[in-house]
Amino acid sequence: MAKDTTEVWFYHLERATLERVLPDLLEKTLKKGWRAVVRAGSDERIDYINTHLWTYNPNRFLPHGAEKDGHSTDQPIYLTTDDENPNEAEALFLVDGAEADNPSRYTRCIKIFDGRDDEAVEAARAYWTKVKDIGCDVTYWQQNQKGAWEQKA
């Protein structure tokens, strides 16, 4: 169940890739006792992320699935391209340019974008304005020189 004001966190990738950052953020989400939805821009990317989450670290396990895997309501992490929340997730992850028209259905929305891609940066700026205008609390995270995340705004 989402709280009154949704937090939207923007993660600006400069030193790490989505493949490195996403599993860590999903692990933190599950440790909070939350469920997650990961929304990507295409079915091909969902397939890629699905495979990556099974293989990113042989010593870790992130329970997840996509529509084709079935049991969408039971998935702790649900992968999709659609505007859906079948597992009643508290956290929404937006990757590869995906956006949510109504992030307020979640407690937290995490927009991850590639800082080396000018179009992705401009799209993230526009999305920042959009979600701020609808009343979401927005936070900007950037990696420092050592690769650690720092809250900048």
C-alpha cells in the first residue's frame, strides 16, 4: 500500500551499469520486506533482465519472474513493460527509458538512467519535473569518484 506522498528517486548511472546497480537495489528492496516491479522499455530488455537476475552472482538469489513465467501475484520481483502492479509492490523500478504516469500507486519509484546518454538525461530531467509537479517527493542520487551513491538533491 502506497503512502500519501510517493518518493521518486533518480539514480544517475555514470560509473556503474544497470546490470551492476539494479540487483543491489532490488536486494535492498527485498530486505525492507517490500515487493518490486521492474518496468523496462521492451520485451527484449525484460528477457535480458530476467536472465541477468538469475546469473549476476552465483552466491545470491533474487526471486523474480515475468508474465511468461506465471504466478505474477506471487513474484517478489515482477518484470514487465506494462503499467501494472500484480504483486502489490511497494517499489517501482523504471529502467531503459520506462516511465510511470501514476507513480503514486507505489511507496517509492526508482528511475535509473544512463548519465552517458544525453537523451536519457534529458528524459530524466523531464520526468523529474513531471513527478514533482504531481506532488511526489523527488531525490537525486549520483555516484562519487569511489562509486558510492550520494544524495545530491
